Amino acid sequence: ETGVTQSPTHLIKTRGQQVTLRCSSQSGHNTVSWYQQALGQGPQFIFQYYREEENGRGNFPPRFSGLQFPNYSSELNVNALELDDSALYLCASSLMASGGGEQFFGPGTRLTVL
Amino acid sequence: GEDVEQSLFLSVREGDSSVINCTYTDSSSTYLYWYKQEPGAGLQLLTYIFSNMDMKQDQRLTVLLNKKDKHLSLRIADTQTGDSAIYFCAEKGSSGSARQLTFGSGTQLTVLP
């Protein structure tokens, strides 16, 4: 069974640029959630994708957008980067029909905005 | 909105038991989770409990849930140096279709030799 993978591992961008982060879900999972974890904080929910559509969104502006592909992998896009976007971005996969709703996390992408 | 609170730090001696506490505000929480995060890594799911249970044991881990007081705890028996990490409590509410988790700020567990 393949776990959740994310790419790239680290990324450095400058303010105003755009970034795309990628996530491959765990085998058999159909739902992907994205979280932002600022230094010293717990993860904050950005949004979730199920069946290639956004299925819930946290308190993040529209410049945070995403996609899910037919193979359930997903992208997170952030436009017009701000310094406060510097964080660890975590992707979690789960099976929508699972009673426990357990979410399994990838290793994350560390984004630094200068 | 939902809120999850944890104490920031806990130190224990190797071999002792650790108890990490968490409180939450969402009375409609259906599942509560404990995750472990080691430096520079993602989150590892340790265990979870359904809201109609009051205890769950899994090897060295015991989860206690007091739904009336909205209090969750994680007990780690025979704590080892490899248990040193940040532990996050998270809850999943019943409102909405998205299975989003609300996390606390994490408890840094330090295991002293």
C-alpha cells in the first residue's frame, strides 16, 4: 500500500509569485484535504476535494485554489504569494465512506516566501 | 467556531506514563483523533475515538473521552525517548459534508533519560 506523497519537499518563492504544490493520495482513497501549518501552530484546514470537486473550504481567500484529478491526486495553487503564506502545507487523504474518517497525512511541502 | 485547546509542553522521565490533555468546544464532534508529529515530518495518526465511547486502548496508548466536559486525554504507558514529539488533538464535527479536522496547537512532549 502506497502512502501519501507530496512534492516538492521544499520551495522558496518571492512575494507576488504563484506556486503549485502536488499530492498523491494513498492507494484506495478518494478524498484529499489540504492544510496549512504555520510554525508553532496546529494545521489549519484549507479545503477538501472529493470526486474532483471542492467539498468544503476553510477560512482562506480565493487566491488559494485546488484541483483533484481522476486518479484522486490533487494540486494546491496559491496566487499572489504573501509573506504570511510561509508555512508547511500538508495534504491528507481519506476514504469518504469510511466511518472513522481517518485522514492520513503526507510529509508536507515547506514553502518559504521572501 | 470550533476550538481545540492543549497545553504546550510536557516533560516526563523515560519509563513513566505521559498524559496529554485536550479540550474542545464543538458538542457535535463525532470523532476525536490524536496525531504525532516529529521534527520536519508530517502527521502520523496514532489513534482515534468515536464520540459515543469513553475509552479506547491500543497497546501503550489509552484514550479517555469525557463528552460532558468535552475533555480528551492520551495516556502513553512506559514512555520512551522515541515518543518525544509534538502531539496534536483534533476533532471532526458533524456539520457539513467535508471531513475537515480542527486541530489544537499541539503539546511538545519531551522524554528525559
